[in-house]
Amino acid sequence: MSFKPSDTGQYRALNIDGSRISHEIQRGDLQSALGNAIDYARMSQRFVAVLMIALVRADKLDAIVGIPTIDVMRHALKRLPSILRGADRMVQISDEKICIMLPNLKSEAQAWLAASKIQQTLEAPFSFNELLVTVRPVIGIACFPNHAATAEELIIHSDIAKTVARSRDLSHYIFQLDDKRHAEVYSGFEGDLRDALRGNQLEVHYQPQLSFKTGRCTGVEALLRWQIPGRGVISPAAIIHVAETSGLIGSLTSWVLNTSLRHQHDLKRDGMDLDMSINISTVNLTDAELPDMVAQAIGTWQAEPQKITLEITESSTINDIDNSLLILQRLRALGARLSVDDFGTGYSSLSYVKRFPLDELKIDKLFVQHMCDTKKDQQIVRSVIDLAHNFELSVVAEGIEDEATYKDLKKFGCDMAQGFLISKALPFDQLTDWLKAKGR
């Protein structure tokens, strides 16, 4: 049966005898079915498309209104057959992910039209226990022969396209060859991170921060660490990238918040009352539930909100400034302090200071590390310190590695020092030993 663009809303769901077509196949049969479809497409000069569909935040429906994720998926699987052709097949990949195979297409454009129809079908409200709820589908598209030569590549590339769509807040996206840089997610990395969160296999290390006025450690920055057996240490940037693109950033942020505040609570119990700085992703700033997450962690660990600093990376792009501003204002209303990390490396430095309810600026280490050798870097550092103080903000200089830099920063009026000269980031047990040795 041919697939015509004009027929995207009129797919056959019944056999000739009137019985319903079964579109679902087992996950283990997907590659075989795709291989057969590719063989036929190669001979007939046709296209095969794979659509990878993520039901975004289906887990939040479970947490917020008590709708089990499995029921959200069951509802989606019920809707899809009515818009699929007889030859199309779908596979449930996980509780939040569906893969659909569209064989025998005349063009790549037909896959796009099909994705649009699937999106409209799945995002229509549905009723559950008298509640009207919606699920947002995100769809990645990859086609043979344009994007892949084998069944395995087609599946991987559709999943990459889904991840790109999710990271760019698009409803659906067609794979591009340049997107292969995201392939680290598909070598088991996403699954490893999910398992690490469930199994509490991540770590938080803490880098001390000293007051220039007193020379004493008054706070620490929480820094994420992860080592996979056989694969070594995974960089924090890679962890955050995978978490953001796979929808795990909320869970990861919650884990870091609770771990850090638990350790802060333990330190205070032992007579070491320190400020805690915690990084939040710019993707977190699109999540209206972030302030509630922070409030819950504060309540759980009886933390003092004014001793918690949430750091935003200035070099990352905040796409929705207005919505992010509302979330930052809610965080500030909790009593938490707000800081801009890597200040001076992005294009929005002055805009951030003007618009956001900030308490602190962190001067990027790229300027700090060379300020004794490069006059321009020294001028930038002095300007940032003066700017911050004019706006009644405190200043942290990170990346301090020598005494000369430390002395210059103190002379310029910087408030807090952080860097290897003071200490590297330490596991919690080593941090307590370091603090005790420093008389805290």
C-alpha cells in the first residue's frame, strides 16, 4: 500500500475482512523488520523512516496527579493504530519511549507529515479518573537512504534526532549528519546515567571558598563527579549534556541538591557551618517545578536558605529570559542566593546584572589565571569587581593558583577566593578532614 502525503490522516487500521491490524511488534523484532523494509526500499528506490517518540514528562504526571507512567504509555499506544497504515509497525522501547517504523515511503517529506499527525494525535487531552491531562510528544526522524544505511543506524539516528528535538524544544526534528556529535548518549551513556541515579553511584565533591577579609573558609561549591568502571571519569560537562538531552536533568538536579544539603546539614551538626553553592543548568530554568524542588530539599535537610547559593552559568544561553526570570524570582523568594558563574565569558553579562535578582558574580578562571601576566585580563577582573560592588553584589574569583594572584585580588577588593591554591575539590570525608585541619 502506497503512502501518499495527502493520506497522513487516513491510514488503514483494518484488514480487508474488517479485523483490526496489529501494529505492535516486539522490540527484538524491530531490526529484522527494518532490515526487510530497507531491502525492499533499496530495490524499489523508496524510503524507510523511523520515528522515535518520547512522551516528555510522563513521569511528572505520576508524581503530580498520580497517573502511573505505564497508563500514560498505554493510552498513547491505544491512539496510534488509528492513524497508522497497515504496513507500519510500532515498538514500545521504554515507559516513556515509542519507536515507529514507516516503510515504503515515496519521500522524506512524508515522514515529516506523519510525525506532525502523530504529534497532534498524542498531544490531544485525555481523561484519567475525571482529570483532563495532556502529554507532550517529542519526535526524532531518520530516513533510509538519506540518514542511514542499516537498521541499527536508522534506530540510533532517529534517537539522536529525538534528543536534539528535546534539547531545542522542538516537537519533531529530522536527523542531520552533524548531529553525530551527540552519539555519546547512544553508547549506553544515557542508560548508565539513569542506573547511576537509581543506584546512588554519583558523587559530589566540594571545593572550599575563602573569605579575603578573614582568610577563613566560609563556604564550598558542590561539584558533580562520576566514574564508570572500565570507562573512567566522565566530565561534568558531559554528564550535564546527557542529562539535559535525555530528560534526566530534573532528577540529577534533585539528587545533587539533596546530597549537598545533607552534607551541609552534617557539617553544621559537627560545628562547621558553611555556605553551599550549587550549580543549576539553564535547562532547569525552564522547569516551573524547580523552586518547589529546592523548597522541598531545604525543608528535608532543615537548611537555611540564605546559606544556599544557586549558580547559573553565564556562558550558556538562556532561551526564554522572561520565564527564567520568573523562576529566579521564585527561588529568591525562598531566601536562596543567586549567582552567575563564568561571568564575563558570555554575551549577556550586563543584561544579567540588570535583569536578574542576583547576589553574586563569579569571575571566570580564564581571566583570573592570567591576570598577573596580561594587563587586559587584570583590567577585566578589576572592572567586574567594581561593577559587582556598584550593584551591591559580592564577588568570587575562581581559578586562583598562585599567591601573587591571590594578593592582587585581595588588593582589588574581591570578596571570596576559590582555586587550587586553596584546595582542589574534595570528597566529603576529605573535606571534613581539611576543615578540621584549618581549625573549622
